[in-house]
Amino acid sequence: MHTVVGTPYYVAPEVLKGNYDKTCDIWSLGVILFVFLCGYPPFEGDNNKEIFRNVVKQPLTFDPADWTNISASAKDLVSKMLEKDPSQRISAQQCLEHPWFTSNDIEQNHAGHDPQLLQADKLQVLRRIKNFRQPKRLQIEALTFLVNQVDTSTFDFAKLRNAFRTLDTDNSGTLQLSEIRTAFQELNMSAAEVD
């Protein structure tokens, strides 16, 4: 828990300082929630160095142009997840118990929770998750992170290449949905499981 690792947009400030624990995962999830609500990460920059500097030093802001129609409850949860001081950051259990997750849209007129905005937040997140299938910056960053986790000294790239070529029955260099379905069906998976 002292190695500086992570994808620039999602890395917690304490990871960059080289001393962290599991609370850094709450930060990363907070970044993902922020992106799902407004469409871009909370701390940006022209290069990794600038992004890292902003993660550590820049205060969290909610641009009114993008956040006016997002509920106070969502902003509160994101703010608590993106608390720069990990000792003050909300826990996973507290996230799950937060009103943004637990609210019944009908009963939340008290404590500043607008039921229409809460419902709109959740629909916005669902839309963004659905659109995540398209190759967007978040998806590219997530895939980059996964690729960077591969131990190249022990990973068998030839085996992976051969598996890909076996699946790529039309030799197009890409896997079509039909090719993936065929491969999974050979594992005796139902159509519902494959989908």
C-alpha cells in the first residue's frame, strides 16, 4: 500500500503520496459516480502530471451548467466520497446507507431531498451506464488500467493470441458479437447468461 499505482483520473490523493489504504477505493468510486452524473471527471488536466496535481490540490466543484439539475443528495454523496483527507472520507457502509441510495422517492421531501431530482439522478446514471458500452474516455481509461495490471514477465501472450485467433472465426482482427456468443455457447451457457 505504498506503491504509486492507478489511472490518473481515478487515483486518490493519498495514493499519489504513497501511503494509502482501502479508502482510496471509495475515492475511485466517487470519481465514477461523478462521471456518471455529469459526463466528465472531477479533476482534469492536459497531461498526467497536471491531472495528478489537480487531484491533490484542486478543490472539488460542481459546475452549475452541468450540476443544476442534479440533486443535493447526489452532490453530498459525491463530496463525501471525494473528500481529500482519507480519514474524513465516507466509508463503503456509509455510502450504502446514504439517502441518495436509500431514498424512497415519495418520502424524501424532508431534509432537502427533492424526489424528482433524486429520480432524475438515478435515470441519468442508468443512461450513462448504458452508454458506457460505446468507446468513451472512461472505458478507455478502465481498459488501460486493466492492461497495465498484467505482469508481462509471466503473462503468456502467445496463449492469449491463439485464443483470440480461435474466437475470431472470420479472421477480421475483431471479435463480433456472434463469435463471442458461439464461444460461450460451447461452454454450455444459456442464451440469457451469454447476453
